[in-house]
Amino acid sequence: MTSSENKVEEHGQQPPPPQLNGNGSDNSKSSPVVIDIDVKRNGTADNDNKTPVNSDRGSSVFLRVVSCVVGVGILTAIVTLIWYYMGWTFGLPALLVALLVILLTKPGWRWFYIAGATAKRDITALYAYIKLLHLIKKYEKKNMTIADIFHTNVSKNPDKIVILSETQSWTFRQLNEYSNRIANVFHSHGYKKGDVVALLMENRAEFVGTWLGLSKIGVITPLINTNLRGPSLVHSITVAKCSALIYGESFTEAVEFILKDLPSNVALYQYNNEARTPVSGNAKDLTTLLETACKDKIPASAERPSHHDKLVYIYTSGTTGLPKAAVISHSRYLFIAAGIHFTLRFQEKDIFYTPLPLYHTAGGIMSMGQGLLFGSTVSIRKKFSASGYFADCVKFNATVAHYIGEMARYILATPPSENDRKHRVRLVFGNGLRPQIWPQFVERFGIKQVGEFYGATEGNANIMNHDNTVGAIGFVSRILPQVYPISIIRADPDTGEPIRGPDGLCQLCKPNEPGVFIGKIIKGNPSREFLGYVDEKASAKKVVCDVFKKGDMAFISGDLLMADEKGYLYFKDRTGDTFRWKGENVSTSEVEAQVSNVAGYKDTVVYGVTIPNTEGRAGMAAIYDPERQVDLDKFSENLAKVLPAYARPLFLRFLTKVDLTGTFKLRKVDLQKEGYDPSVISDAMYYQTPKGKYEPLTKEIYDKILNHEMRF
């Protein structure tokens, strides 16, 4: 259960829970199907089969011949396209790798079968990838920034709506004029290229116009998670070395709470809905300042940013520690938005709907990028509503809708409505749509296509499932794997550390073998670069060296994936100390620090636990307090001040004894395995109520959780 700030409206009747095994995985999900076309070679026929054996052999030979012809044709076409668009340096190696794969595969014809079975998928993706590289090279050659590309759409359709919501309707011209005002105000206040100004604001047109305007004078904008409070908020501002903070009036209280902890050089700009509204403390009234600023052009004296310069910082929890500021350059923003645009065949006339926060990559780049870069209309909402999702799609006339997996479950749980099929949505895209509800979701709401993607904000290992394969989060080509160098390597499932062979190099996983997902790093290639975090030490932890040869490098995701024979990728689990809850990655070490402080600096360990029929893992904190000194009422009240709702532990366990590791740490793995079952745990346990209070976790409550009689 969560507090009201994270409450989802009108969940309705939840779907029945799937059958779970001891690890919380769904046993009803079958393993990927491997089609076996081998024929009998014993020279006999089935008694019930009147077809002669020679006919079976003839069919087998015919099938092999057809597979070979199709495979050779596909190979020739793909290599020709690579050679033509990417040059012989890519085409020749691709051809050699393909031939080598064929020669080494036993039996060789199997490769051609896989090629024929995956041809349409791979060619579609390759064509999109070539278009993406062509677009990137064009803009790179012209040294165009996101603002430059946006301005081409302003010139083309100045009066077309670019951002739409329940209360706002901004045209390309209006957004451009607002961003120009922002650029002029901050330039006049002495901000210049390379400076960092943070932004804390809810979903609204001004959010986009603010970072866009700052980018026009080369200022980098960290996009702050609006759920952050207390130390986490302070850290997000200071780790990025911000010289100013822009915040909406609804966040005045949160900013005032941390004023004493902010560096003295951080200037404050408060944006109000109305001009000449009182502001807090020493903050400047940004709304009033914008009234008199020039809207037609940016300052001529401002230093112009470049295509590869930093644009924004987007925060991610990573695997350990407080929020990390991932670097997004102009080229990286373009790559993310354009990559999904071409792969899923978005169109300029599409109207996108996203209730996702614009401070995240999904809503702020994948959806909003379709408006800024490709001239589409993007409809937004301040807060996700399950019952309002398709109602909004009808209202805004949306043709493409954005989701995350948790949303899909909530939407499916709402009562049937006339809006279920009244909308015009032809495609939904996002990440985390569970295979257990995928078919029901598309059937109920009449969705023709699902685009499931996977990737880390800071990483270069981004993949996509564009052909409606249920449960797959993407694929790696079995025909020409070198075209997009991503791999799954063997690793320790608990630590995520690669398992190396006798030669010291990493080892590729076989089909259907779980491993850690990686993406090869190639400097100078925007699709293969790893920009990492502002914190270089944190970035270094996400890079693995000496992968397949001495000296090479790759981004290591920390996620366990599995590939089937055809190359379809399936998410298995997360390694390390991060778990996902309510659509947010939660860092256990950050939560541990805050829980320990609130509990009087007691030893604390935090981990994720599974709840039947619920997406992700809920947080659980084990606190060493044998004398029970922690006051739960004060604990819950103070915890709400320093942690967002999704990061607050849903379960508490008060330890009376501890088992320390050799490095004097609590044994998290053992505690996580024990979970929160009162029948096997003698320690006192509590669960969080909808009001944020902690109540005893009894056997009756535990049974209700298992029977899905309690919603979280």
C-alpha cells in the first residue's frame, strides 16, 4: 500500500493472480518455443500415416532448399544495405561474420531456417536503424541542437498544437516564444554555456519550455524527480553542481524545507501560475520576469551549444547510492527519440498521449521528443489515472499511447467502460507489460500493436520488440549480430559480476541461459557511446573491460535477461541492490541510510520482496532494535519527510539478533529469502497502511496479502 500521493484511481476488480513458484515467477508462462523440423531417419513410417517415407524425405529436402534460398537472399539483401549505407568497413566484416556463423553452425541449414523465420523482424529493424544513422549523421554534420531541430517544426507548422493537456494547449509558436523568454531572462542574469540550472516542476508546457529555453544559451538542466524530498532532493541539486534552481509554486514547501542545506551560491527562481505572486525567501519571481523578456529571438551574444554538448541530466538510482545524474547530450536525446520513431513507424500526424513524468526518459524524451523533433502533438497529464487513461485518449483524439507495466495492470483492473473501444489508439508503447496480462490488455482495448522497449537512461544497450511477440522486450539478430553489438554474458545472479573463462574474457550465454545484458562501447558512435553519470566514479562502475578481447569495453546493465533460439530477449531479474516499485527504481542503500537515521542510527538493511500478482518488488526494511526503542508513529511521520512514497518500506521487521558478514554487514540475501511470512519469522513485523502508518503484520493480514484481498 502507498500514501495518497501515489494512489492510483479506481483500480476496480483486480485480475486473478497467476500461479507462482517459490521465487515469485509465473509457472503458467511457458518457455520459449523452439520449433524442431528434424525428420525421422529410421526408414519407417507411422502405422497411422499412409504417406510413404520417401515423401517425408522429399519434404525435408524441399524445406531445406527453400530455407537456404530464403536465407541466402536475406543475407545478400542485408549485407548490400549495410555496405551501401554504412560503407565497406561495416559491410565486409558483416559478410565475413555471417559466413563464419554459417560454417560453424551445426547443422548449417539451421542458421538459414532461423534467418528465414526472423527475416521480417530483422529487416524492419535494420531499415529503421539505417534511417536513424542517416538522420543522426545529417544533423551532426550541420551541428544542429535539439532547439535547432525544434525550430524547423516551428517554421513549418507554427500554429499546430505541440503540447496538450486538460488546462493547456500550446502551439509550436507559443512554446518557442516561451523558451526564448527563458533564454533571455537567464542570459541577462549572467548564465552562460556550461552552467547548470536545475528544474523542479510538474508536467506542464512550461516544464518543456524551460529546459528548451535554457538549452538555447548552452545551460544544462538537471530534471529533478518531483517525488524527492529532504536529503535526496538536496543531493540531486548539489551532485550536479547546480548554480540555480527553478521550481514551481506547488513545490515551495519542499524547497523551503531544504534551504538551510543548500549551498549559498544556489539562486532560486519560483514559477507561479500568476505574475506578481509572493515568492518564498530570497527566490526571484520568474513569472513576472518573463513578462517583459523578448519572445522573438534569443540573445545574439549567447554562446551557441553544439550537437554533442550536454543538454539535460536525468536522474536514475543506478545500483547503489543516492540518485545519480545521467548525462543526456543533444545527440543522445535525438538518438533515443528518433530510434523509437523509426522502429515503430510513428507519423507526424500522430497524437501521442503520455501520463508519465516528463523528468524521466520515457515521457520526457520518447514521447515529448516526437513533438519537438518530428512535429507531432503530445498530450500530457499531471498524474496518472487508471480510469482516466483511455478516457483521455478519447478526449485528446490520441493515436499512440505510452505506458509502463504497472500502469497496464491498473488500467486492466478498472471496470469496463465505453472508452475501452471508443478511442483511436492504434499502438501503445512502453516497458514492463507483463506477459501474463499482455493478451488480455490488447484484446480488451482493441490495440493492434504493442511496442515494448528496454534500456537504461545512462546506458547504450537499448532494444525494442516491434513485432508483437508477447513477453519479449527486444531481440538480438541471429543473422548479423555484429550490426548492433549487444550481448548476454554469464554472470553471478546475486552480484552481477561477469563470470570469466580461463583466458580472462567474458563468456556468451547460450540460448535460454540467463545472463547479464551488455552493450559494446564504441567512442564516436552516438548509438554505442556511454555518456554515463556526472559522477565519474559512478560511471566507472557501469563499465566492464576485456569483454571478448583485451582492451574492449561494454556498458553492463545489471539486469538478467535470456535469449531464445530466435534471438528474442526476455527479462528475468535484477542484480545488485536495486529493485523496482511503482514504476521507479529504488536504491536500497539510499533507503537504508534514511531509515537508519529516522530510527536513531540503528543497523538497517533494505531489500525488495515480491507480492503475488503485483508488479516489481516492494521495499522491506529489517532494523536491529532488540529493545524496541523505535516509535512507529514518529518513524512513519519523519520517514515521509525524507523519502518519496514509492521508496518507503512497505514492510518492517525488527531484528532481535544479527548475523554479520565478514565485512560487518547484515546478511541481506538470507533476510530477503525469508520474506515476511509470520509463520516462519519470530521477529515483530509491520506493514504500511494506506494512510502511511505501520500496523502489526499478523497471520490474518499475511493471508489477505496472498489472497490478493489487500491492494498495494
